[in-house]
Amino acid sequence: MPATYPTASVFLEAHFFADDGEELRLPCVAVTVCNDRIVVCGIATRHLNAIRWIPDALSFRAYERHHRFPVGRPVVLDQESARFPLL
């Protein structure tokens, strides 16, 4: 059963070799976690389209807890939502 969490932002990260990596924090409204995917609502998807790397993980804070999930390449659904496959 999907769970929706209100949150102010998501944090995307990718790790390449040794200490080489990328990070990006994007404001959003909510994150819905399903069995095989995460949907982020209220996110400016133009920023997702601009990144040249594939995130390894997506994290966010909700209800005073930190949540972190391994993800793959996002699929932009519209101007304010994106879907990340859970790995």
C-alpha cells in the first residue's frame, strides 16, 4: 500500500568513484512511496531534466524521521511530478 509523506524537499545523490559524486536538493510538496516506485509531487521537474547524472539515492525528512531509498533514473510525469524507480 502506498504511503504519502509531506516534505519540504528531496535530496538526490550519485556516487561515482572514490569521493567523486553529485548532490542536488530540490523543493517539493510530498513524496509517495510504493512497492516499486517513488512519486515526488510539487517538484520543479525542469531541474531534473537539466542534471547529467543518474541518482543513486533519494532521501527526505518527514515526521521527524529521515527516509532514504535507492532509486534509478527519474521519469518526468508533468511540470510538477516525477517518478523514480525503486531499486
